[in-house]
Amino acid sequence: MNRLALQVSLIVVMTAGLMWSVWPLNKSLRLGKDLRGGVSLVYSVKMPANANSEAVLKQVIDVLKQRVNPTGVLDISFVPQGRDRIEVVMPLPGDDIRLKQVSFRQSLADLVKRSGIDAGELNQSLEAGNAADRFGGTDAAFKEKITKLQAAFNESKNARAALDAATKSGGDVSAAENTLAKADIALEAQMTGVATKGLSESRLLRVLALDKTPRPMRDAAGTIEMNENGNPKMGLSDRDRGLQSIRSEFPGSTKDFDATLATFSEYESVRTSLDDPEDLKRLFRGAGVLDFRIALSNRMPEGVNPDQMRKELSERGPAGAQSSVAAWYPINDPKQWGETPAQVDALLRDPANFFANRDLIGASYDGKPYLLLSTTPEKTLTHSTGGRSWSMVQASRGSDELGRTSVSFRLDQNGGQEMGRLTGPNIGRAMAIVLDGQVYTAPNLQSRIGGSGQITGSFDEEEIKYLIRVLSAGALEGQLSAEPVSMSVLGPSLGSDNLQRGLLAVALSTLVLAIVKILYYLVAGGIADLSLIVNAFVIFGVMKFMDATFTLPGLAGVALSMAIAVDANVLIYERIREELMINKEPLKNAVRLGFQRAFAAIFDGNIANLIICTMLILFAGTEVKGFGVTMAVGVIATFITGLWVTRVFLSVWTNWLGQKKLPMLAIVFPGVARTLLPSIDWIRIRRPLVIGSFIVSIVCLGGIVYRGSDIFETEFRGGVSITMTTRLAKQGEAANATGHLLLSRAEVEKRVQDIGEQNPNDPILRELTASTALTVGDQTSDFKAATFQLKIPNPTTIDDESKITPVVTNAVVKAFLNEMDARLPSKFKGEADASHAKHTFQLERDTVGASIGRAGIDRPVGNYRGGVALVIDEIDPPVTTDDLKQRMARLRNQPDFSAQAGRECDVIGMDPIKLASGETGFRSVIVLVSDSSISSLKSAFEAWDASLAASEWKLLATAIGQGTTLDQVSSFSPSVARSLVANATVAVAFSLLLMLGYIWVRFGSFRFSFSTVLALVFNMIVCLGALAFSGMISHTSLGAALSISDFRIDLNVVAGLLTVLGYGLNDTVVILDRVRENRGKAHYATRSVVNASINQSFGRTVLTGGNSLATALILFGLGGAGLRPFGYVYFVGVLVSTFSSVAIAATLVYVRREDPTAQEKSESDSRANTNALPA
């Protein structure tokens, strides 16, 4: 195989492989939040004095990952920003994921219902006295249980009636109360035996949360079995073992069970994030709750019966197996408790025996090991101990007296005092370190610990890092800002729209470029298009292999990369055409010389673009950084495909096909070539061109000054940006093509500004008087639309962003509540109470009203007996019962409330009111919750209160206080805004300086670099001026016709400005490279050389400018709201760069005093004038 065949084969195989790896694009590529919807949170981190900021940020990120994403299955990224900030980016689930979630939840509900006895129906049958006949079935043993249950129910009913009679007669009720208590206990015991016949939802969810990793198989002696290759035989995972156990208990539900597992697998395979941005913020808010608890031992069980506690754990779970002095806590990572795999496996197989050898009390539940720890104040150090706040200050690597590596930690003053109180009386006992409710380690106390302590032992590197991370998490609350200093949320629907529009813009722009190339270069254009296809797949393939994130600006970067690739081909083909037409070279020689002569311009242009990409990657935000990465990959891919792939395909044309000609439009029709090769004396018209440019600059500067800070978007001046979409229109209301209600831009803006006018004394809301409203997407000729973007500046007197965004968002939602599908977070009586006690009630009476002490509520307690009733009054705005149930159900799926998953829940509405939507809302509600493992009838009150009442109160308060997340909410504190301004300024300044230096070195002339930078500054001024004037044009009919909005400087626009810098430099370099070539070895450029160089490059300038303008127009027209400002800036930038590269940069390199031909002509003219004078 010859060299050409090998190269062709390599290109074909490479392209096919890349196509296979990235197709379909929207499924295979990693999409940023602006293309699939997501949230970006920026938190500030408090740096200790003289701390290594890089190490601190890494440590904080490690702790947050363990808190939010311990298994690594969620697509949440943590990126350090600067010295003291962390950006957290998480996608939001789209409609397809939510549908799979709903399908799983419905399948699970059906399985639970069909697998057992409905508690409500059972209670009805017990009341009617026919439970044995209805539910006994053919199973004699179970029918006997039902019969005993009926008898116990009758006894309880009779005892209750006797107590009521004694109460009414005024006699002694103590005997009747004792009889009722005994009857209720007997009833509960019988009820447990019957109720557990059905599969509980919470049990299945716990099993599905277990580890999926297969475990080694063991023989009867406990030895790991090996296969023929000497590797361990792998058996079932913890999850599979739990599912197998459930399947064997309910053989009649196999079909439903398998269907539920199938829907769960589908949901699990696509779930990559939490459901709501507030869930992520809430997890950070509760991260790093560090406790210290003395572990109970067989020697000192603190009055607890370990065997009884293990029995209760197996029957009721950890929440239902608590005493007044101790509770079960799960082990975080079993691998940290064994020095060898065999020891770890022993722990997992038999925790009770494993921990007994260490004088600890252990047990297993659902395949997880647990430890029994103290819960009394004198045996614990928690954040509620003594009512004093304390914190972990620092955790670090140290060494003990033997020189072994240890872990040192330091507490604040209060923490040191409380630690001394805990450890002093308990020397020699194990003290468990508990983080977020899980046991990480339990070292023995060797002495009393005060403000600082040391954990010693034979630790390996992994164990050291593990312990430091755990203790550092305790310091997290003091390091991480309570709320994000910047937040950006984009809904999945807007992300999907951005993706569709972005891909369409890229595809159409590439198609237009391909068609133009074929029309102008004919066969050569077809060859270039093949190179363009290879280039596209190289870009997408490299991005995938890098696991780089594609953003909306990144898609624009792909489109621009295509334009750069076209420019490289134009430079090559124009050089080939010149060799063929002017120098009459044979085709093979023309191709060789064309590539040779075009190389310098292509190389210089690519270096210019790489300078821009580097600045974006170093200084830009996440989305724009994606643009920089994509552009950098595109520039390199273009350089390779333009100089190699195109060359190979041309070699196929000349060598394999034996062609002697390369048809092009300018060769077939020479008149086209003459049109693109003018004979203009550019130096002669230099002065008016420069003066005109100066005047345009002054006008643009005036517009910029007139706009002032208003030209900046909220991220550069601090503020809140909100995107909202109206609801579906009702009959008779004006609607857009998708059926959403149309509102006028002016009306929306006025209503938002009216909020500020109505609140002149509110430092936050009064800023809404300066707000602006922009339409997003399609709008009618009278400026009506369904989606609007609101821009609200931050108040100058408040720097805490966390106090601003909720107030602004809630005010906007409230103002447009009737025009949006949205809900406000509700306030309620008692939300600030320190204790939940007066809002939670035990459900132990026959009716809900009797249980909570409110007359008129006659609903039977039924299957919620032993559960909790939560009562909330004065809810504002009111809620619907269905909405509140959905909110609570959604929260149970989140990590911080996962222990409450599967609990039965119902909502009773009180104090109804008609809502604007037509639904019935309620100002008061009663929430009933039951959990088969925790009952007030059989659990200690403390256990019931902590595990059921308190946890459900927290969940309910969270659910009722959460509002709707809008399509997009971005907030930037003034400090973040200042940082972004500084980064953008540095990026532009460094770009100009690097370009100045590169041109100076490359062309060996300061004048070349100075004139280039002068032209680039002109380009920047005009682009900024166009942005300034867009605000004036946007409100006119012309602006509506041209889809020009009030564009402002945001991060995408900064990317556009830097792209214009790169384009302008590339355009200028091509002409200057001609000047350098034409002047030869001379150190100056004559007038004729400069004019000829500009005219010779004119064809390339027109073709490349036309292609770039087409790309810019497509990005502007089809790229949607996200790319429209970028497209606008790029369009203006291409126009002005094309002009300035000729009128300013190229003409200013000419210096008359350095041109000998000009001096000779001047002397000749002088002699002629002298000879013409009269004697």
C-alpha cells in the first residue's frame, strides 16, 4: 500500500470511528446546563489565616462530594474558582426523566397495594366484624391471626366504650384506663402480625438503595471460594440479596415485583441529578453535622438490653428500635473497620460478633452494619448539647510520640470545654465520631481531651485522608457561606430549546458554507466540504474523548470553527488559483505552492485564535470557558484537516484520478477573478478612511458613555435575572404558536416597576423601579410574547445576595401569579418555633379530631394509629392538599429525607378558600403520617418523637416553604460582579497585549503590531457602540423587524468580543502576510506593495467575510435568546473587522518617508515645478 492509500485509509477509518462514537450528538455528548437545564451555585469559602487556599478548597470539595454525591452516580461537578470560591454545577431532570420517575412510583404503589392487605379496608372490616371472612383466605395459619386480631379489636373497642361510660358517669376511670391500655397493646401486637404480611414501600426503597457490587462467595467455614482462574467467585450483591428475600416472601407478587424493578432500572439509568435546585442548596446548608457519642459496650450497656435492641432493630428498623438512652447508627464505610478484606467481610456477615470482639454492641439491618451509641446529653457532644454553639476549627495530618502518622484536630473554645466534659469521665471507652448521622470511626479515649486532640493508630494513607475528611466536614459549617453568593438556574425546557436551536444553527451554517464553497470552487469546493465533514467529527470526537462539556456558546464555537476551516481552504485555493492563472503552473506544482504560500497566513491566524481561546479558558465562567475549549479544539482540528486532509483529497484528484485541471468559478469565468482583483489606490484614500473611522469611534464612545453602567448585564454589575413563561392561554385569550398566554413587553415591565413604586421604603424591592423586561424567543409585531427576561439591579446597601434573590423572585411570582403556572413559598404559624412539640400529636384515639384535641374532625384514625398528626395553621398563601402531598412525596426521594421514604401520608384540609386558579386552597392542614416500624403504641416516646414526629415536621416545614423554581434565575452579588468585570478586563487586555507582542515578533516591526492593535481597538469600540445603540433601537418598529433587543454585555458577549478580536487579527494577518511576502527582503513596504497586497487579498477578504456574516446571521436568527447577543456582536464585528483590516491596519503600515519610490517621485515633481517657474 503506497503512502497516499495509507493516508486515505487512515482518514476514512478515523472519520468512521468518530462518527460511530459521537452519533447521535444530543445523546453522546456531555451537555452543559445551558443545553439541558441545570443550576450553578457559587459558594464562598472562609480561608483560615495563612492557609493554603488550594488545599482548603480541595478539602471542602471532597467533603461536599461525600455529603451530596457519596456514590458518584449523580452528575454534579465541583470546580474551584479563584482563591476562595467553589462553583457547583448540576443538571436538572427533564420531562423524560420525570416521566420515568412517575412510572416507577406508580408501579411501586401498585405493587405495595397488591402484595398485602389495605390497612383502610382492614379497619373497615374490623369495625364490621367480618375481617376473618374477608381476609382469612385459605391459609389456616393466617386466618387464625385474623381471628385473633378481630378478638383483640373487639376487646379494645369494648374497653374504650367502658372508659367513655366511666368518664361520663364521673366515677373512677383508672381501672378502665388500665384495661384500655392493655387492650390497645394486645391489639397493636396482633395488628403487627397481620399488617407486616404486605410489602412496605419503605422496605423496598431501602433495599433498592443498597450496594449493587457483587460480594465474594464463601463456603461453610467462611473461606472465600475461588474459581479455576484463582479469582474469587462472586455471588449476590447486598441489593440482590435483599430483593431475593422479598421475592421469596411474596411469591404471588412476582409479576408485579419484576415490573416494578424494570421501571426502577429505567429510572435509575437516567437519573443523574436531584429534582430541584433548592434540594442542592438544602444539602449544602445541612452539610457537616458532626457529633461525638460514647459507644455502648457489653461491659457497660447503660441499662440497655443488647439482645432486645437487636430484636427491635430487625423488626422495626433503626428508627423504631430506640431507647431513652441509646440508638442505632449505621456504619459509613465498612472497609475502614477492617485491616484485611477478610475482616471487612466478617463485619458485613456478622456485625454483632465482629464488634463484640472490640467490646462494642453491633447488629445488622438490611445488609448494613449498625453500632449502638449513647443519646443522653452527658454521653454525647452534639450541636444541641448545653445549648452552646461549638465548631471544629481544623483537622490535619500529625504524628504521635512513636513517629507514626496521626490525625490532629482542634475545636473552638466552647467545643474544647464541651469535649472535656464528655471525655473526662469516659476514659478507656470508645467515642464514636458521627458525621451526618453515620459512624465513621470509634477510637478509644486514652485521656481527657480539651481544645485539641489526636487520633493515633497504624493508619495507611487512605485511612488518614478518610479521617481528615470526616473531621474537616465538622468545620465545613464555619467555612462555607450559608447561601450561594451567585446562583444561576436554567429550566430543562429552556435548555432543550437552546440545544435544538443551537444544533440547528450549527447544521444550517455548516450547510450554507458547504453550498457556497461548491458554488464558487466547484470540484475543489466539494473536496473542501469533505474536509469540513472530517473537521466537524474531529471536533465532536475530541470533545467527547476529553469528556468536555458542550455549552451553548460552545455550539457557537463549532459554527465559528467551521468558518475558520472555510477560511483556511479559501487561503489555499486562492493561492492555487493564482499559481494556475497567473504563473501558469501545472496543477501538481500549483497545489504544492498553494499550500506552501498559504501556510504562514493559516498558522498566524490560528495562533491568534488560540490566544483568544487561552484567555477564555483562563478567565471566563463555566459556559464561556466551554466556548474557549471548543474553539481551541476547533482551531487545532482546522489546522490539521485544512493542511492534511484537504491535501490528501487533492492528491487523490491529481494522482489517482489523473486530473490536470481543477475547475473553479474564477477559472471557468475569468471575469469573476478580475472583479475580485481590484486596482484601488488604498493609500490615496487612507486619510478620509481614517478620519471617518475616528468620527465613528467618537459617536460609538458617546453612545457607550450615555448608556453608562446600564450597558452591563446583571452578572457584571450585580443583580438578579429572571426568565418567566406564561401559562397556557384560556379560551378567548391571545396566545402564541404553542398556546401560551401573550403579554406585552411594556405591560410586564411596568408591572414589575410598579412593585418598586409601591415599596419605596424596602431597600430591596424599591430597586425594581429600575428593572427592565426583554422578550425571549418569538414576539409579535406589537411586542407581545410568552417568555420574558427581567433584569433587576442589586441594592447598593446590601451585599448579601442570599437576602435579595428570594425577595425579588417571590415578588415577581406574586405579581404574575394569575399569568403563570407557579406557586409561592408559604408562611405559616409557628414556622420559627424552636420546638415542634405543639404542632405534632400522637394518633392513639379513634378519630383524628380526638387525637389532636379539635372538635368536628370525625375522620377515623384507621391505619394511621400509632403515627403522627402534624397541624399547621395560618398558611399564607393557602395550599391545596394535592399540591402539598406532591411536595412531600418529592422530598422523600431526596438524599437528606431518604430515611422517610415510603411512609404512608395523607393531608386533611381545613379553613378552605377559593384560589384564583379556581382550585380550593386551605389556610390550615392536618398531615397524617405512619410508619410500620415506629408506633407510639409500642415505641418509647423519645424514639417516636425523634424518629417520626420531629423528622416529619422538618420535612413538612421544608415542603410548605418551597416555591416554584422559575425557568431561569441568575443572581450575582456585587463581589461576584466585580470579580467578573476584573476577569473580563484582564482577558481583553491580555489578548491585546499578546497579539501586539506576537505581531511584533512575527513581522519584526512595531508599526505592524501597532497598526494591528489600533484596528482591533476600533473594532471593540464599534461593537460596544452597537451594543449601546441596541437599547435605543429595540423599542422601535425597526428593532422589532430585525429582532434587535436591548443587548448588554454578559459573559457570552465577552466571548463574542474576544472572537471578534481573533477574527480581526486573522483578517489583518492575511493582508500583512501578503505585504511581507511582496516586499521581499526589504525592511520597508512601498506604496505599490501595500496597494497590491490589499488588492490581491481582496477576493479572500470578500469570500471569508461573506461566509462569516452568513454564520453570524444564522446564529443571530436561529440561535435563540442565548446566542442572539453573541450573533449580533459577531455580525457587527465581522463587518467592522473586514473594513478595519483594510482601511486602518493595512494602510497604516505604509510610511511615506521610508518609501524610496515616493521620495524619488517627490523630487521629480519638485524639479518639474522648478523648471516650470518663469525666469
